[in-house]
Amino acid sequence: MSEDNNNPSKAVQGVLDTLKSNPKALYAAIGAVMVIILVLAMSGGGEEVQIKTSVSVGQQVTLDNPNGGGSHLTTTPGLVSTSEAEEDQEQSVCVTKAGTKGTVEEEMVVGQLPFVKVKVLDGDCQGKSGWTSKVNVKGG
């Protein structure tokens, strides 16, 4: 190999000359650096999502969807579509109104999302049991 190919200052000078003579390359380099910075800033580390709701099996809870509306109860824990398709309707147990009382029967984590099985104590869904996201329940 020639000595010119192993000289870092010549390589840096070559890159600088290219960037000076070709503004598009300069903009592309700046864009690449910005994308890397954004990815690093948005990645947020490897922490698990923590739900602040602390409930236990047998505890009486209030169902209250923090996004507004009712809490959807399903036959299995996990994210289930609320579409009108027949296979989606088979998974649906009931939709409770905000403030409905229930008792926690089970807890389970699916993926990294916590779910609870709740037996409804009042309202239109009284007596029915189903799974909902843990964010939809409040202790006491």
C-alpha cells in the first residue's frame, strides 16, 4: 500500500474537499448526523413501561378509562380490535361505563403490557368477567 492511502490527514482533507465542492454531500452528511442524534434522543433506553396502578387479586376497583369513554372487557388478555367484524365481536365481553365497580380476579402481563381480569359488580355489565388493560382500573 502506498503511504498516501494510510495518511489520515489526507483522507480528512479529501472528505473536506468533497464537501466543499459538492454542497449536496454536505447537506446529506448533516442530515445523517441529525437522524442519528434524533434516534438516540428518542430511544429512551431499555426501561420497561411501568403502570402506577397497584391492585391485587380480590381487591375492589373502579373501572375508568383514562382516555375517556368506557373500559372494554374481552375474553382474553391483550390488545383486541373493537371493529364490528365477527371474529372481533367474539372476543368482546362488554364495555363498562366510567365509574363501574368491579373485583380483580387475575393479573397477567402480555408482551410488556399489564392486564387484569375483572368481575363487574354493577351497571350494564354486572356479573360479567373480562380482561382489560390495567390502566383502566383504579384501586378502592
